[in-house]
Amino acid sequence: MKPRAQGTPLTTPGGGLVGRILATLVGALLLLAAFMFSLVALGVLVVGGLLVYAYLRWKTRHLRRHLAAQMQQAANQRAHGDGVVIDGEVLGDAEYEGRPGSSAATGGAALLLPPTDGRPADDATADRAR
């Protein structure tokens, strides 16, 4: 036999059959209360989420209509072929010609005006402009 410590009873108070039944009932009630709380919390979250979703749908209804109209207009333009397509690829060292008489080499320097303050120009670009 094991020696028992002084002052400790062999059984816990209410450790009989009635105590076990009460402990089981209290545990079952606590589980039921926790389950009910979780269902209420889940319901609140679902309702809150639906309210946020409805609010955002309502606030963005004009934006969605505008985007749908733009998409319809773009589809109509593609179907009729009257849209402007800007698409391309640069091949080699092609020169860009924005205006007649200018080239990529001069950078449009021929179109620059001479200085108006009477001082001579310092760089070659301004000399070409004169």
C-alpha cells in the first residue's frame, strides 16, 4: 500500500454517484451554452457580412453601370471596326519624325529660336538654330 499524505481525504467531496451526475450535467450545459454562443456569433457575422456587401453594391452601382456601358461601347467598336488601334513594334534604329524638317539626329534643334537677350549662344545647337 502507498502511504497517504496527511490531511488529504481518500475521495473528493461529492465524488459519489450524485457528484458525477451533477458534473456531467454542468459540463453538458456549458457545452450547450458554448454551442449556442458560437451559433449566435456566426449569425451576427453572416448578417454583418451581408450588410457590408449590400452597402458596397449600393454605393458602386453607378460605377458598375458606367463600366458596363464602356465595355458595350468597346465591343460595338470592335464589331464595326471603326476604332483606332494603336499597336506597334520598334524595329532597328528607325528615326522618329514628329514634324517635317526635324529628325532624331538633330532632336528638333532646327526648330529652336535664337536667344532674345542679345548674348551669343554657347552651344552648337543654338548656332544651328540661327
